[in-house]
Amino acid sequence: MKEISSTNVKIICTDEQEISASLFQPHNAMKGAVLIAPATGIKRQFYISFANFLAEHGYAVLTFDNRGIGESLTGSIKHSEASIQCWGEKDMPAALNYLKASFPATKYHLIGHSAGGQLIGLMPNVKEISSVFNVACSSGQLQNMRLSHRMKAHFFMNLFIPFSNLIFGYTKSQWFGMGEPLPKNVAKQWRAWCNAEGYVKEAFGKTVFEHLYDELTTPSLWVNATDDDIANDANVADMLTVFPKLNAQTLTLAPENYGLAEIGHMKFFSKKSNVLWKYALDWLAMHK
């Protein structure tokens, strides 16, 4: 196949915040356009191989860095006012609008990784998406994790995040192998939501006053793995309670069934796991 061309672009959100993104253009006939919404603290470069794969199969793709992360961080992270909520309310909608303007008159799909799937109900334009394919997306509720991982998660969320925010002015999540450093409000909100049932539901009526979680009927597939300590079956089910009308299917993958050592929370998008990518292609083909 021909080499895929990608272009780095800047996207302006409704509050004038600029975020960095990459646009992947297919060389063959276009079947649709895909927005890849990233996990908490994960830069868009993490999804390059997967984005190229989709583009090779006829899909335009947009990846982006949420504000406060990667190339969308402006100035010192200590001064970033980014929050998880504004990722869903401002960054993701702006990215979708850019994708639509770049590739009009086609169908648009969202592939969400963890937070990228959790936040779709905050997008005011989410009903313009034809289908959702979520990977490792769940409520991340600490109480539903197995004991050994729950103890680690409690330490990180309830001790390290407040300590790091106090001492450094942001959360050094990279010390735990959890992506990029996190702006303090991102980490604070993440902590609150993972300590409650239904993740973002904890913020309803507090900081979230308008959302579409109650209305969404979009076809969606929620893919998790048996070796994912965070997005386990119980937490996927917990997240789905936030979407009472969603047309949702679930799929749990076991790494040993595909000759893989692990899938976990992150490895679905690894090039070594490309045997799994057929699930995304099949899903997109069903909803073109």
C-alpha cells in the first residue's frame, strides 16, 4: 500500500484554546472519517500506527493532544487550568468539528481510548457521530478492582495525587508509568471520579450541568481485556449505567487467544497487537 500522508494541524476550541492534532489522509477511496479520542495523559503519537492502519483501509483519521498534554500544553504545566471535563466539553467537540470541515459529506466515527470514550456525553455535537468504538473504557471505579491493584490505585489516586499537586503544582504521573504529567485540575477530577460510581456521573449537578449521557442512542462497541485491572467487566458495566439509552455491545478479549503476552489497558493500540485491529475495521464497516 502507498505510504499514508499525515499533517500536523492546530485546532481552535470555542474558548480560544489551541490544541495540536494530526490528520491522516487515505490515498484510496474514503469510507468515512474517524476521531481517535485519547486516554488520560496519553499523547497523540501513541496512536500513530493504528491511525495509519485505518487510513490504509480508507478512513481519514484525526488524532489530537488534549489541552495540558503533549504539544497542547502551553506554558508551565503548573499554570494549566485544564480539566478532564473541558476535554469532553471543548477539546473533543472542536476536534470533531475540524474533522467534519476537513472531510465533509461522509460518516464520522469515534474511537475512544479510556477517557476518550468516557467523555462523549459531554460533547454538544456527539449526535453527529455515527458509531463509537471504545477500548479499555470504563468507570475506573477503585472499589471494583481486584485487591492487589486496588491498593496501588488507592495509593496513586488518594495519596500521591494530592501530595504531588501540593508539592509540585501538578501530578507527576509519569513516575508511575501513566503517561504525561497531569495538570492539577485534571488529576484532581480524575481522582474524584474514580472514587465514585459512574465516573463522570459524580459531577452531575456539581460541575456538569449540561450533558447528553441520558439521550445517546449511538451504536457502540465497548472492548476490554481480561488482563485489564482498570477496565474490568464490572467497571465497563458501571460506566454503561451512565448511558441509559445507549445502543451498546461489549467484547472482552483474552490475550492468549491471539498469541499476545498482554493487552491490558494500553496495548490494544500497540503495533504488536495489530491482530486485534480487525475488530475496529469490522465495526466501522458495519456502520459506514
